[in-house]
Amino acid sequence: MKEKIASLAEQTTHWTAEEALALISVPPDTSCGDWSLPCFTLAKKLRKAPKAIAEELAAKFPAPEGFAKTEALNGYWNFYIDKASFVKNILSDIKEKGLEFGFAKQKNKTVAIDYSSPNIGKELAFHHLRSTMLGNSLARIFKASGYKVERINHLGDWGTQFGKLIVMYLRENLPTDEQTLSGLTVKELNKLYAQFSKVSKDEPELEDKAREAFAKLEKGDEFYRKLWTAFREATLKELKRIYKIMGVDFDHYTGESFFETHIPSVVKELQAKGLLVNSQERDVVLLDELSLPPCLIRKSDGSTLYATRDLAAAIYRKKEFNFDKCLYIVDNGQALHFRQVFAVLGKIGCEWNNDCEHIPFGLILHKNEEGKWEKGKTRAGTASLLRDVIEAASEKILAVINEKNPALENKEDIATKIGVGAIVFNDLKNRRLMDVKFDWDAALSFDGATGPYVQNAHVRLCSILRKSNKNALELEFKSEELLDQNSYDLIKALSCKEEKINIACESREPCTLAQYSLELAEAAHRFIHNNRVIGSSEENSRLFLVYCTQQVLESLLELLGIAPIKEM
Ligand code: ARG
């Protein structure tokens, strides 16, 4: 409808369509119309009072197509929609497109998204949730916006942490036969890790040993390589188990180790361009002209660094995917690292470095003993590992189900989906740079701005559809039966889906959809509360609206990466 108003505005020759689109707003009070175009910016240009301009326009276009009427009020040109035709358009569109209502056409553009990308060799910590879920949702949002999406897990599977594990493993004299190695678990590795931290306090030379071990691994030592492979496989197995519970997927597991063989050519390129400088026994690229500290490329023992591998990875991605955008969903603490990497890319002539974007986010905060928010461990279940948090959340939800709906089938599975959904929603509901306050009771509540609240709205809609025993797609609806305030408000909310997806995509902010899903859930609850569906004389029309709302809500939950359960 906004487009319709914009093209009308263009006909008046006072605005261009783009100018009008930027000005059109929704009046705070529906009695002033559904949309409104302010005429104040024209006063100077036309040398007339805005009030007079609006009056002239309303008189000239009293009822353009799709609108019941237009009116002037205090310098605003207000548009009143023809409600019945609006209702018919929106609901017919949803009937045709189903879950894909509001999605964009294919754009012939590719976006590569680097997310989750944890350092492995140890277990996923709770804070890994942020990159994982923001990236998962953004991948879905970009796909809905018509992009081809390459989902990349840039695992931290190379680096001194593996030197530490190797040193500790050998020091403990653990068996290195195939069978033992292939049976290793992350728990065991985590223990080794902890042991290393403890022991190296008294024996600081262990740190050097770990660095040496990693250098040996980098030079291709076969036995070390065998250990490394076993450590990597053990962590990857657990990682994939957790991703499955969270409903997270990747197209590529190209971790840092993958780029080992690509690094020599990057270093050569830097040398050829005269960019590599030796400083304090390391090879660096100076970035003084950008007021950035030097980017470290190679240590004195020849081993490479995080940034070197990111340079190789970016070049590889451009070659492999020819991306239009490459997004890095990584915490704000790494902002400098990405500025340096993108700058070095620019220096070696990769003009596409402008298409690389760091998408930063804030921390997860927990309440400490005094009730103050701080970075650190979760209490109340004292969990800091992601799997423990998921388990604790699921258990808490299962207890609620056992109390309220003990006969529910598959209740463990549903409890996990609600528990995970609650944690994810809590993570995505605010702008990403805000720190996330994690409070068990608030996140798991079925009321308020929570995942369970939105899932519950979806469940209610599904249950009405089930009870009706009718095939929703065969229902004939009458627009005139859906013009009461509750129905109409709900339909208006449904109509915003495309716009909200656009905003979420452009701003790289899944919270746009989280907030929208809350508004929709509220409108749905209100509609259900006030309008009897089954057995009413408007049954078919109302039932069809229930179906449309269910489709939009299901799709929104999917875009957020939350399971759209049908029962709870
Ligand atoms: N492994 C890194 C970490 O845990 C994040 C990697 C992000 N991606 C990248 N291409 N640097 O801090």
C-alpha cells in the first residue's frame, strides 16, 4: 500500500516516489487514517501553507484505487484503506505463498556468512551461543531476502591450544593406539586442558613446550598430526550433536587448519608487494596510515597467526563463492582484528574488501551473588557450558509440562524445543550490540517478551486448526467478515512481514523479527480471546485467518531459528 501511495505522490509531481516512501508514516491514531503523507517539506517549494497543500491534494484524489478515501488534516494527507480489498489481497497472497509469503524473489547475489566458529579442543561455552544463533538467523533472513547463502564454520582448529593438549596428553602417558584415539571424548580433552592450566602455573616452561609442539605440528609431524586429528574429531562430534539440538546447520566446515596450505601464497603476495616488514622478530604489515597497529603475519619460529589464516580464508571465499557480501558474526572484542584484516586485503589489491563486514555483538551477562550483572558464569544451575544450559532449561520446562499437561506425547522433545527456543529468543530479542542479560526465570517464562510466549501463540493457532477438522486451504473466506477491530489489526500485522524481513536483512538485526513476532503473537492472542472461531457464523473466514496467522508465525520462528512446535 505504501508503494501505491508513493506512485500517487509521484503523479502529483510534488515528490519523487523515493521521497514519498521515506515520508509516509502510520498515524498514531487509526481515526486519522492508515497511512499519512506530511506536506510540510513542500511549503517552501510551493510557497503555500502545508494545510492548504494537503487540502488541495485530498480534493483532487478523493478515493484512489485501493483506498476508501483520502482526507486532509493539519498539513497531513491521510489515506484510509479500502479495508475489504486490503484484507482480500493479503489473505489471498498468504494462501498462495504459504510460509514464503513476504519473501523476496531470487536476487542472483551471494552472501557468505561466517558464524559460530568456536575454538575447538574444548567444549562450547554458553557465550558461543551468540554468534551461533545470530548467524543462524541471519543466514535464514538473507535466504528469505533472495540471496544464495554460504554458511561457513571457520573452526578454530589450529593454534597453540592444540600444542597444550598434545603436551598434556603425552605427559600423562595416555595410550595413542587408534582405538583409544578414536574413542576420545571432549570431556577428557577438557580435563587435559584444565590440567594444563593448573600445572603450567608451577612449570611455566610448559607454555614454551606447547608452542614448540604446535610449531612441530605446523611443520607436518605425522605423529602430532595423528593426535591433532583425534582431538579435532572428538570435539567436532560433540559440536555437531549440539548444533543438531539447536537446529543449526553449515554448508562448510572450513576451519583455520584448512588454510595451512593456502598461507604460503598469501605470504608470497605480501612479500611481492613489499608489504611484509620485520619488526621485533616478527613479520608484520604496517597500517600506520590508517592509525591501526601492525597486523601480525608470522612469528619468529615461522608459525602463522589468526590474522594470516583470516587473510587466506577471505581470498579463498572470494574465489570459491564470488560473494557479494561476506559477513563475520564475531563478538565486538575482535573489531580491531577485522579492521586490520580488511585493511591488509585492501593493500594487496583486493578491492572487494569493502564487501567484508564485521557484524559485532555484545556479551552475555549473568547475575552475581549481590544481584549485579556481570560477565562470567551462570549460576542457578551453575552452568557455563552450553550443553549444561540447554539441559537445565529443558529440565525446568519439563517440570512445568509435567505439572500442567502431563499426558503430552514426546514431552522430553518438546521441553527441549521450548527450553532452547527460550534461550535463543532471549538472545535475539534485543539489538545485537546490547549485552544480553541472562536471567533463568525471565527467559523461561510463558508470559512477557519470551520465546515460550511466541511458541504458545503458535500452539494455540495450531490447536484451533486441528479441532476444526477442516482443510484450511479449501476454506472460502469473506473479507467483510474480518473487518472487526481484532481481526483487522491482526491482518494489518500480517501485512508487515515483507517489510520487517527487509529491515532485519539490511540492518543485520534479527531482533526486528523477534520484536515483530511478539507483536504478532499479541495480536493473535487478542483475536482468539475476543472472537469465537469454531461454531461462530463467521467460522470459515475466521478459521482462514487463523491459518494465515499460523503460517506467518511459523515462518517467523523458523527465521529466528526457533522450533515452531504444534503442541505444548
Ligand atoms: N575462533 C574465533 C574465536 O573463537 C572466532 C572466529 C571468527 N571467524 C573468523 N573468520 N575469524 O574467537
